Amino acid sequence: MKFLGNVLAVIVGLLVFTVLSFFILVGIIAIASSSDSEVKIKEKTVLVLDLNGRSIVERTNDDDIDLSSFGPFTSVSTVGLTNLKTAITTAKEQDDVKGIYLRTGMVFAGQAMLEELRNELIAFKESGKFIIAYDEIYSESGYFLSSVADEVYLNPQGGIEYNGFSSEITFFKGLFEKLEVEPVVFRVGEFKSAVEPFLLDKMSEENRLQTTAFLNDLNDFAISKVADSRGIPVDSLKVINSKMLVRKNKDALELGLVDGLWYEDQVRDLIKEKLELDEDDKINTINVTTINKSAKSKNKLSKNKIAVIIAEGEIVSGKSEGVIASESLVQEINKAKNDKDIKAIVLRINSPGGSALASEVIWRALSEAKKEKPIIASMSEVAASGGYYIAAPADTIFAQPNTITGSIGIFGLWFNAEGLLKNKLGITTDVVKTGELSDFLSVTRKLTDLEKSIYQESVNDGYDTFISRVAEGRSMEKEQVLQVASGRVWSGIQAKENGLVDLLGGLEDAIQVAAAKAEVADDFKIVYLPQQKTWFETLFSTIGNDVQVKYLKNKYGDLYPIIHQLDKLQKYEGTLYRTPYDLIIK
């Protein structure tokens, strides 16, 4: 049996290696055949932006290869916001590109990212070119983006979700009670609700208040933008939205949200008509990757550089991928600080926060870099708690009106697993120690009053440091910061009103201010840090994670988000600057 097992293991290994090698070889051939070829844009070309089912992140590989197509190994399809904006700008400048065909039905992205992309599409329209949007089913986010088009079409059997925003929280109090695990929380601020899922079975009034406030802000902003694009009175659209009056596809047409209930072939005929093509003519199309290759030759040759440092993900210590790892980010900050050709730094933040220590390490590096050159912070979808902490040293802070920010607060979390071990598993422990606190914060027993006081004092000190960092960076008195702190989350609009943000705008606005402060506004080029991995490196670094995620999703189905949340509990160690919970807005 052992022999047969070894034989089967070898066969499976060879099979996996063969399949993987095949897909890699196909990719290499495809890239090699296209990378050196000169991009020639044909007359009457249409840029196709197909974002349906894709997740928008800050930045992807310049080749923007969809790794989800590489066999069974990966499943996440992402596209970079920077890549998309470059493609739209290039299409606007290319005379042979006449319009954009927009597919955004089930796009996955935060509201601030969608707003930034939407503004780029508006600029494209203002150049006199057309945008036609079509899809079978529109999510609220997908429709928000597509509403900017000159004409929006929906499949006759399709539908639109247009019913406002919601944010649902999963609570684990009951689970811990059943497991006899006692969560012990240390926090400062009545709004620091990151720990509520472990202590309560529903939202506190403070958390409900702040969530209601920023959700209403985001929803009102989205409604105003759609109303403007579709020519529908805001008050009328609010009623449509709040009462979910679009319940059948014909409702979307009658209420003015779409221009027709058409099939895709009809939409393609419309595009041919706009291009003045005959019925049998083929539409010349170009995708994001290809048109961006034509943009590369347009890069400025200026010696003056503005460095855009991407900080996306949770904040952790050390070196890691897919997160904001303090050691890795500090290395990029120092690289930009010491490069004499880099005249200013723009820190692009998309983070709910994380480790207090890692946030402080990054803050120090930025504060030192600020002595050498201007630092501008550009907040994306979320820049809260630790995400705000690292923005604090900036000369100027930008946010979108629908950015989630603030959450100036701190908490610590500890679990007493004595009941689980003893009563559920029959495990007991004993200890020998040389000092009163040698087993400080042991998970096998209750904390002593002395231990609790020591931990709480540490949390209090961390909160005071946070307040001081913000006060120093924003030129505010600590008392002023305390009034908008306590862990409360704000929308970008509210943050500006409260003095936590200087200006409302996107990454391009931040870059222009950085160039102006560095006195190179008329002569500069942009460099992005950290340097992107090649598609080949990305493929290998994501295979393991994607296989595991795909397995867990298949195994647990609709319960996967809860399993994922439980898995993240192991990261909640030490003192944290983090948002109340994972802000998933639906």
C-alpha cells in the first residue's frame, strides 16, 4: 500500500507540474508575441472596459494579465485602478479611439475608487467622445459607474439592484459563550467598536450612530451623482432608491435609469451606427492592456519625479505581501527620500489600519522624509485608524467625499481559554514562575487586576500617542482632536468639515499639489513604488493562497465570510489601530 501511495503521489505531482508548465508556457508565448509588437490603433476604434465580475485594486501588473484564466490554480480576477485611468486618458487623447463600451454590471470596488474612475470617464465624455454601457445585471456599484455613460442599456431579462447601502456585522459573542472562551477587551473611546463583535450580539448605539451617519453620506453622494448623470431630480431618485422601486426590468426603463431594454447585439449595432459603419463591418476594439502599451511611449523624459507609494491592505510588522508591511513600506519611503530626482512623495492609502507598532514605524519614516521633501497623502476607499495614523505627517491630505476615514482610537484584545481547555477538552495546566508576572497574559487563566491595569495603561498611552501624532500633523490642539476621535468613523465629507482632511479629490489632484509644492509642476514624471512584480512572479505568489481560498469557499459556501472572519482573529494580537470591523458596504 505504501508503494502504491508513493506511485500515486508521483503521478499527481507530475500531473500538476505538467498542467502548470503548460499554462505558464502558453502565457510566456502570448506575452513574448505581443510585448515587442508596436501598438497600432485602427481607425474608428472603441475601448472596451469589461469590469463585470472583476475586483478593482489600486494597481496591478502593467501587463494586466488576468491570472484567473491560468487553469484551476487561481480564481481572483483583479484590475488596477491606475491601469484603468491610464487607459481612459490615453483613449481620450487618441484621435482614432471614438468611444468606450462599458461593462460594469457586477464590479467589485469601494465607492471612492468608483468615484475616481467615474471622474475619469466624465473627462473622456467632455472630449466629445461617446460612452455606451450595457450589462445583463447591475449591482448598485455597477450601476453607479455605468450611469455616467451617454446611454445605458439593460438586458430585457436582466435587472438592477438599486436600493441603497447596507453594512452587516457578524457577532461572535454567542460562539465564545458556547466555547467557554472569555474575550477581554481594552480600549479607549466610546466609538472604538472594533471589539463589539466579541462582546455583544448586536450593534451598540454609538456604532449604529456612526455607521448610519457615514452610510447616509455615501448614499446621498451616490444618488446626487446618478441624478446629475441621468437627469433625474434628486428627490425623485431618493424615493426610487429608498423604496427599491426598481423591482422589474421595465421599472428601470420607466423610471429613467436606463435608456432601453436591449440585447447585446442591438447595443453593438448602436455602436456601429455611432461609428458610421455598415451593418457587416467589424467594430475595431482595444482593451486596457493594449492601449496602455501605446501610452508607455508617451512617458515624460523629465528628470524630476513624483513618487507615488502604494500602501494597500492591513498594517502589519515586518515583510509580507498583500498587506502594508512596515519594514517593506519603510524601505520604499527611504528609497524615495534618498533619491535626489524624486522631488515629492504621494502616499496612496487604502487601509483599515492594523498594528499600532507598525503604524508608528511607518509614521516615523514619513516624518523623516517630510524633512527632505513634500509628503502628500491620497486616501482611497478607506484610510482609517492606522490608515489615518500614517497619513497624519503629510503636508496635505486628500480624500474622496465617499472615502471612509477617521477611527482615531485604539484597542487591545485578549482571550481566556481556560473554560474551553478544561471543560470542553479536558486539558488543564500548571505553572512554575520566578516572578509575580512571569506568565503575564497567559491564555489558560483569568487575568489578574494588576495585569488588566498594566494592559489598560499601555492602551491609554497608545491612544495619547495617536492623538499627539494627529495634533502635530494637523496643527491642532489635542483637545480639538479628542472631539473628533474616540474611534469614530467619518466619511470624507465629514472628515473635511472636522479638519481631518484638507481637500476633496483623487490621486491626480494629490500628484498636482505635490508637484506644485516641489516647484516642478511644469516638468515632472510619475514613478510608482513598490516596483510591480512580473506576471510570472505574481502567478507563483498567488497560487497557494488562491487554491486555499477556493477550497474554503467551496467547502463552506455562504458561511465562508464567517469562517474568514474567525481566521482573522489570530491576527488580533497586541495593541491595534483598526477600523470597527471590515467595512463591506452593499
